[in-house]
Amino acid sequence: MNLILQYYLTYTVVSELRVGELVALKWENVNMRERYLSVEREEVHIRERLDDGTISYKWVIEDHTKTYTSRYIYIIPKALDILENVIRIRDNKNVSSDYIFKKGCDHLNTNNISNALRWACKKAEISNKSTHKIRKTFASKLDASGAPTDEIRALLGHTDAQTTLGYIYNPLPKEETLSMIQSAF
């Protein structure tokens, strides 16, 4: 399995991260033994108008998150397995980098991740999934499983629970929803 697909799989199991936070992760942010990630930085897009009138876009890693707060997230066993596989692949290729997600000499950027998602969805013959949609699905599945909204908010890095509520929809099939409603009475 290639590294890009491994990155995609990693993202689907650490979906509480914003894509800019994902590409800014460094190996120093991973505690494999205690199974957590420290989220401390993010990638931002900088748009500059050049002297000739054209616009230049670049991606820059900032030493803060969108909300200017760092947080810790638990690495579920599936994500831990994938990260270990990424380490094995990189070791076999003698690749070293501070960043977990790397392409060539630099870290992957959010465009690379979006392109990899499109590619992986096409390979899997499913409709395209955006990184934002994956975060909403993550929040919705946690909500449907009974996780407290405040915990979901913290995992997503939101400062306001209203933002988190805007992410949540019912991910369950109608039959399962109906069964839950019926069993409530």
C-alpha cells in the first residue's frame, strides 16, 4: 500500500483533526506508547498579490491552531496500526522528516490531502468525500454512539458547542433510527 493511501487512511481514523492540523503534525507530536497526538500547529494558506498583478499561493505552517489552543487526542488502535505501517514504509525507503505526512522534500499540504482523498474515493468507487465531510461524519458517529457533546467539541477543537452542533447529523439508517425511537418508549 502506498504512502498516500496510508495518509488517507490515517486521516479517516483521526478525523477530529482539521486537515491543516493533520499536515502540520510532526513525529514529536506522537506518543505511540501512551497513544495520543499533541495538536499544536496548522497549515495556513497565504495569498499574495505579486508586483505583476498575479496572485501567488503558498502554504505555511504556523505554530498555533485555528483557535490558538493546543489539544491532545487519543490515537485509536486502527490509527496506531496505520501510523506504525507508515513508519515501516518510511524506514524501508530511508525517508526521514520531522513531519509525519511528507511528499518529496516537503510536508504534504492540504491540497495534496484533498487530491489523495479524491483518488482514494475513485479507487474505492465511492462518491468523493471532503476532509470537512469526514470531520462531520466523525462528530455525527460519536454523537449517535452517545458521546457527550462537550467531548466531541473538545476533540474537534471547537471553542463553542454551537459550532459542534452544526457538524452533527444523523448518520444512522432509517431503520436503526426508528428502532431507537421505538425502544425509548
